[in-house]
Amino acid sequence: GPSIVLGNIQGEPIDVAWVDSSQVATLESASPGVAQVTVYTLGGPSIKLADLSGVDVVSLSGANTVSQIRVLSSSGQIYTLRGGSQWQASGTNISALAVQQ
């Protein structure tokens, strides 16, 4: 299919994942030691989620809603967005994220 332009990504891209059929999330390094997740609605606005500070992030996984986005750190911890305002570690010793269709 045709390419999709997400918009102006502010940091260094790390990963991208579909959230649902009309939203895509990006994981980027916003500055040293700070990661940012941005959700883009196709044909609509983007939303920057809370920063992840002091976490070396490696991948991102989406699953039907913004609240189900997961971020994986290099140390094997999964981070989940809580209350829309902070990321919380919710699992350890994880080596990869996957999405079940």
C-alpha cells in the first residue's frame, strides 16, 4: 500500500507500532535519558504521552487502545501507561514484545 507520513518526529526514532486500525505509536529518544511515545491518528492530530525518564527503551507494542501500549527496556522491564500521566514498570525479565491478532 501507499506510504504513510506520520508527521514531524522530534527525536531519534526507536520503534513504531499500530495501536489500532487508525492510530500509530512511535517511540523516540527525545533527549539523552528521556524517551517519548507519540500517538498519531491517521488524518488527525497527534498526542504526546508522558515521558519515560532514566529508562533505556528498546521497543514498543500497541494493542487496540492507547492505554494498552507497552514499552520494553533494555533491562527486560515492561512499562505500562497508568492514568495517562506516568509510566509504571509492570513486568521483568522480558526479552521481546509481541502482539496477538
